[in-house]
Amino acid sequence: MSQFLSAIIPNEKYYEKSAFEEENQKIFQESWYYIGLTSSLAEKNDFITTDIGGKSVVIQNIKGVIKAFHNVCTHRFNKIKTERAGNGSLTCPYHGWSYNQDGIPFGIPLKKEFKGLDKESLQTLCLPEFNVGICGKFVFVNVSNSSVPLEELLGESAEKLKEISQMIGRKVEYHQIPNKANWKTVVENTLEGYHISNVHPTTFFKQGFNLKSEVDFEVQGHHTNMTLHLADSHKEDKKRAKFHKLLANRPFKPDGFFHQLIFPNLSIGSLFGITVYIGSIQSVSPDESVFAYELYETNLGEGELLSEAISEVVKFSSIEFTRTTLAEDREICENVQIGMEQTKSVKGVLNSSEIRIWEFQKTYMNLINK
């Protein structure tokens, strides 16, 4: 009897253009897609932009309400917002058309020169609006406007997102890791700890995580998480225990490294609840993706920030740890991408510690074949 699972997604779906176009429609446009945190949209006219399944989307705080619109002016089809994030009215930089909270153009230079541009016709020039969902501090958009309510789709994962929301303290950095690899390759790499001894010798392995580490898994509908525990030989570390005692009141305390995937693109990782990276894995082309993440330090409950001295220690170590880890992952993912394209119809195999990859692939194929 076989002691492994066969992979489910055919290799060609990691590099063929037709697969890329199909998942833009069936995966990204149909899903609730993570775009950022409420803290990035806290002030009037704060905005975030992203691409969801080939559609440019702007998410903006308009008069205290977070709205999402197609980021394309209905006058001459210029992209309205070109920055990743910022603050400013919903105004096209080409001819100065501005849009209100309903996506209707209201500030039009030389409006009288447009014959017949009355109130009724302005409605036809409204920006297409998309559904916005918020869970804790996490903001999602669904561009199909046909998905089930966000919290229904999240299921048990909703409580985990709310719990993680409570720990978020100071922002340490925003960083992007371009990958010459399909987005699914990057996602799958985040879903298991089987590779850490070989790929991460100076980060996870040095911390005490290895092939003898116990792993707890949870499957929550489309979503999964895991907690990777320290190997027994590294659990008694007085220096680590002393530092953790200084942060005893932190709201989120996983016993090791915690990782959550919210299908399709939200990747969250936290080492002992001291820091958390909140990443968006973005598909760019059949063989290109970007891992964009924000790194936060914990607070000490009820929003109390860490002292400046402790914050400096956390900031220095967490930036180095996260960047090093993801750079090592990038090299592996890019090599896997090459191998995928060379082996074509062959499928890989998975062991019991890679069960989250199997669950991810099952969800993906169910949506593709729907």
C-alpha cells in the first residue's frame, strides 16, 4: 500500500498561459481576495490598489466608509490610482475627473463641453463597484460580487484572523519578494516544514526546528493552518524563556511557528507570537509572482506597544530573519518552477507532513472544475 499522496494539480497548470487565464477567472475573480489591513485605510482618502485576476482595483476610505471600485476612469480609461497605497481623492490624473462614494463622476473639468452629460447619463459612467468584507483588521474584496458572505467562507478561520488582529502592534516594514515562479509554487512552499532543515539552516533550523519537530494541522474548509513546534532538544532555552517572559502579556502565543493560509492568497506567519508577517502572494504571469508582506511586532494586550528598547531588538532580528527566510524560499521556488516546466505531465508525491499542499490543491482543482 502506498505511503504517500499523489499531487492533484497537473504540472502544466504551473506554466501554461491558458491555465493562468482560467485561474484569473475561476480562482481570483471568484474568491474573497485579501488586500490589506484596516490600519492602512483608517484616514479619509486613504487607498490601496491591487490587481485581482487581471482587474485593477482601488480600495479607498471615502467619508469613513471603505469602498472598492474598478481602478479605471470611465472617461478615457486611464488608471486612476497608480501608487500601491497612499492618500488622495478618487481623481483621475489624466483629465481630472473625480468620483464620489458611489463611484459616480462629480468633478468634471469643462463639464458643459460634454453635450447631454446630465444626472442620468452620469450614472452610466459610474465606476463598477466591488464587494468589501472585513474580518478583524483584515480587508478582502470580491470582484465577482457573487461570493458567499466573507465570514461564511472563512468559517473557523475567522476566529483565528480576529485573534491575530489583536496582536498587531508597530509596523516594522513593508517588503516585496519577486519570484520567477508560479504563485501556486510559492504558496505550496509556505504550507510545510519538511524543507526547513535543508533550506533554512541559519533561521528556522538554528532556532530549533527540524525534521523531528512535531506539527499540528487544522483544515478549515478552503483554508488551513499549522503550528510547527520546537524539537525536544531545543525546548529548554533559558535565554529564549527570559525574553518571552518580558512579553508575557502578548495576545497571541503559538507554541512555535504558526502559519495560516486563507485561500487563495493570504499567508500569515508568526514565530511565538512576537512578530507576524502578513503576506499577499500575487500572480503576475504563468511563471512570475510577488510575495508582498507587512511585518508587525506584537503589542502587550489592549494595544499597549512594546518599549522602544525591546522594539529595537525585535525589529532588527525579525527583519533579518524574515528577509533571509524568504530569499532562501525564492531560490527554491524558482528552481522548482524550472523543474515543473521540464517534467510536464509528471505529478509529484506528498508525505503526511505535506498534507496542507494536498488540501490546497484539492480546493484549487474543485474551483477550476466547477
